[in-house]
Amino acid sequence: MSAAVTAVWGRAEQQDFRSRVRGSLLGAALGDALGAPVTRLGLEEIRAEHGAEGLTDLAPAYGRRGAVTAATQLALFTVDGLIRAQVRRDTGAWHPPTDIHRAHRRWAVTQNEWGPDERRKEDGWLAREEWLYTRRDPARSCLAGFADDAMGTLESPRDPAERGHEAVTRSAPFGLLVGWEPQLVLQLAVECAAQSHGHPAAYLSAGAHAVIVHALARGESLDGAVQRALSLLAARPGHQPVTDALKQALGAVRQGMPSPARVESLAEEGTGDAVLGAAVYCATVCEDIRHGLKLAVNHGGDSSAVAGLTGAMLGALHGETALPPGWVAELEG
């Protein structure tokens, strides 16, 4: 696997890219935090607790407003692994999936220990962040996939039947490798997703999300980004559930005003492809990021997952300055 940045950016391009990177990462975390208090609730339960319009602002989860789930924790360690992979690139021992797996192994340590071990200097700065040492409903698939040094691969995935969305919600950082070609972004994302989620619909959903974020971070439109993902998916065995979910989401855009029922119908299975499709719908029909995230959480599906993916896409599309500043200020970490 090789990739090279060939373009030389000026200051304006660098600032735009920085805004899109921060926008995507913070947008994903905001969606995750907004949806965390209502993820297990149906729409009527959400309205009973938060009013007729549903949840419209950050609410307490895990004892505070702005708290994130394991999805954001894992996404941060994905970034950590990508940074380390980049540092090792010129050493002759470059294998990004291994660096990502090691990073997620460091996340697994945070789920089983009280706090950072200052003696393990090689763990790096992220593993020394005390606020990460708390369980936020981590999926069994992730705890099992990163429990030891055995690394799942596409040829021998860790859990061939696992179709959950947890590999998708940690995959946006791969899309921020804007110097890479889209097919390489897809390949890296699916290889790393297979370390915990072995069903093609799960790891290809992760790859599709990464490709969409990648295109948005490069300045493409959302529709163009989804079409690029569909084009790359077509050559992949087992792509049909993901392709169908994305096409269904685009079709739903033309079926009238956005509604919680439409989001829930797309997301209700809770699988990686279903959650991705619902997020694409929310990101496409929304008026702005705040509206998109509210749409993504007020339904009976997995609110934090749908909103996290929606936030990652909208943040990459519009940049950091489009995020609600009051929400960003309350975000954990």
C-alpha cells in the first residue's frame, strides 16, 4: 500500500483543510454526544422527556452534558494510529493496519484499567488522557476484536458474522487522508474494519463512509461523494447491502419533507449499512449542521451512531466554523 501527496498547498488551502479535518472530527463527536442520552429511546419517549420537538440541545449522559460514547473514543485512537503510521512511513516497516490495530489495543486498555500507566511511555499522549478511562457502552465486537494481539484481516476476519455499525463510526479519520487516492482510502478502512467486524456489509460500510468523508474533505459535493463511494463499492464482493442502503437514502430525499419516521425506516436495522444510509439522508436534506444533527437523533433508531456519521460528513463538508459553537464548548475532552 502506497500513497503520496503530490499537490503543494498555499496558506488558504491549508487553512481550509484544517477546518474540514477539525470539522469532521468535532462534528462526529458532537453528533455522538447529542445522541447519547436518547439512543435507546423511541420517538415518543424522546418527546415525553424533551418536549414536542424532541431533543434540540445537548442533554446529560454518563453524568454530564456533552459526554461521548465509545464510538468517539475509538475514532480518536484511529487518528492516533494514523499519525503513528505516517511517522513510520519512511522506516521501511510501514503497515498502517498494524498501527491502527495497536492503537485500538491501547483503547481496549482504557476499558479495563482505572487510569493511565505513566510507566508505559510508548503508549503516547492520547493513552495518558484520564477522561478516556471510562466505559461508554463499548460493543462486544470491539472489546473482543482488540482484546489481544491477534489481528483480523479481510482473508481471516475476527468475527465473520458481525454486521454492527461500530466499525463505521470509527472510520471517518481514514477519509481525512486527502493525499491518498480514494481506492486506497477504501482499502485501508475496510482492512481495519475487518479487525472487529467481519461481515462484508459492515466493513464495506466503513469503507464507504471513509470515501464519502474523503471526497467532502477534498471539496466535492455530498452527492458527488456518495456517487464516488457507490462507484468504488461496485467492484467489491458483498457490496449489495451497502449499495442498496445508499441508493435508498438518496431515493428518500425525493419523498417529501424530512421526518423522524423516514430516518427511522432507514436506520431501524441498526447495522452498519442501515446507519450509514440514514446518516447520508440526514446530511443531504438538512438546512445546516444543527438541523442535520437534530434530525439524526430524533427517531427510534441508534441516535448517537446516525448523528455521529452525519456530523462527520457535514463537518468535512462545511468546516469547523459551521458547527454550533455552544455545543463545541460543552463537548467532553
